[in-house]
Amino acid sequence: MNGPTIVALLYDFDKTLCTQDMQNYDFIPSLGMAPGDFWREANDFCQAEHMDGVLAYMYTMIRKCQALGVPLTRQSLNRCGQRITFFPGVQDWFSRLNQYGSLLGVQVEHYVISSGLREIIDGSTIAGEFKEIYASEFYYDGEGRPVWPRLAVNFTAKTQFVYRINKGVLDVADDKALNDSMPDNSKRVPFTNMIYIGDGLSDVPCMKMMRAYGGQAIAVYQAANRSGVEQLLRQRRVDFIYPADYREGTALEATVKQIIRKMAVNHHLNEEHARQLRDI
């Protein structure tokens, strides 16, 4: 595709950029519940009704708020995003990589693909860093109350959004363009120019997709899930694993920068190869 080299970084959100499930910081405490109790209730409902897990937790949010008289609106969820705690270095991670890409003639873009709630992410301090946020979301009535899921992003559905980024068809309502045939050389972001960063089993479909199509997959960990992430590396489901530390000078930052440099070099070599073919 003509234009600048684009490198896309795709992130899970919960326990990848922030330290725990985003509902745990403010929403669940507003119900007077411990996070473990809320998730246990949502999971029990999921199992009892043979329901998609994401739809089950979204319904449980509505039901608990109605039962307890706790306001639930887009604005209240946005405010929950203000309480999120991010891993060290996350706040300026995006600008550092953008600047590094610019030095290489690369346009770095950032995307979220999360089973969490877009409304909470939108209220966070880093929401403006992303070209697009793909996350579960409610549809609201005229009084601002959630009445139906607008989008539910479960673990396997995450791969749909990788294809959207690949083709540049970012509107979730545009299925026709997403499914239209498109030559590989016209796709906006080749899979080989993608880096997926996640934290565990929920990210495996996207991580395997990256590795299958020539992109890169990185898993970050806290002490509690280190063994699970090491298992992903042993099983060759990811390329690299690192502590969830995004500060300048960390091994995570160094590796991501090296990958971006490699992608820039490969793009320039492919361009030179194509130029020579045109000239003969």
C-alpha cells in the first residue's frame, strides 16, 4: 500500500495496561461488593444460563445496579475510568514509541481490543492515545440508561478486529467492506507490521493469529500470572514475555523498539525490490 510505513500496536487492556479488571477499581465497590463476589455471581449466571461470558457480566452489571438503586449511565462509567491504575510507564509509553517511529519514518498507531467496557476506557487518562478502541459497550436509551449490548467482545471475537485494522475498515457496522476481497498489497496495515500485547489465555486467539501471519506477540505479566505466561512461551503461543513495566529503558521497551525497527527495514527493502522490478 502506498504511503508511510504503518506499525500497529494492539493491546488488551485489563492486566495488560492496567493492574486488574477495570470494573474492580470503582464500579464494583460502588455496589458494596468485593470484586471476587461480583465475578463469581456473573460467572455462575453465565454457567446456569449457558450464556456468553461477556454478555453475562454486562447483564449482571445492569441487574445489580437496578436491584441496589445504583445509577448506571455512560457518564457514571466514564467516571469509573478516572480511577484506573496503570502499570509503570504506561502514561508516556505511547508518545515515546510514536517519537521513535517518527525517527525511522514509521507511523506508529495504537489500538485496544478488550473484553472490558469501552465506556470505562473512554474515561481513562490514556483514551486519547488510541486510533480506535474495540471493547464491549452498552446501547443507551433516551434517558441515558443501558438497555442492550451495543458490542460484546469475547475472546475469540477479538480476532475480527485484527482483520479490521489490517484492512483499515474500522467501523464495526461495516461488515461488507470487511468481507470484500482485497489484494494483500492494498491492505492498510499488513499483519507483518502488527504487534499484539496481552497478558494471558484470553489473548491467545490474537497471539496465535499474529504468529501465523508474521506479526509479533508479546505477553506481559505480574507475579501472580508469571507461570501462566511462561507456559505460553513454552507452547510457542507468544514470541516474548516481560514484566508489565512500560518505563523507559526496560527490556519490554527495547524489544518493541527493535521490532519496529525491523518492520521499518523490511518495508524499505520491499519497496526497493518493487522499484527494481518496475525498472527492468
